[in-house]
Amino acid sequence: MNARVGNAIQTTCVIGATLMLSRVTLLLFAARPTNVGVQAVLWVSKWLYVPFGWIDAGQPLYGARFERGSLLIAIILLVVASSISRINTKKITQPSQQQM
């Protein structure tokens, strides 16, 4: 994997994990959904949450709630970012072996 591609994927994963952790925090403390900033975070992070929405099927629609699916997605994205970081680090520290 090219280092630039790895860095781009890693950055995207970290941004996605930050969005999901922001979503968990906002919903846990029952932030007002009429606030523009809250609406923006919930709208942008919705596309990441949809595949794991079935985990929180019994959660209330309004008030404080803890979305386990959002937390699971954040953990998965952080694991992917750290594994890409390790792959890039190993490529940099190990010299390439060339046949003569």
C-alpha cells in the first residue's frame, strides 16, 4: 500500500471515529436536536451509523440514549486506523531487499 493512500485512509478513519464519539456524547447528554451544530453532527454521522442501527432498535427516539452501535463503529474505525499505521511504520523501518 502506498504511504499516501494509507495516510488518507487512516485520516478518514480517525475523522469518522471522532464523529461517532461526538454522536454518542451528544445523544448521551440529550442535546437539543433543534441546535444547528447538533443537527450537523447527527446528519453527517448518520451514514456511518445505519449499518449498525439494528443494535439499538429498542432505544427511545427522544431524550438521553446510549447508542452502542455508534460506539462499536468508533472502535472498529480506530482499530483499522491503528493497523494501517502499523503497516506503514513497518514498511518505513524495514529496508527493501533487492536482489543483485
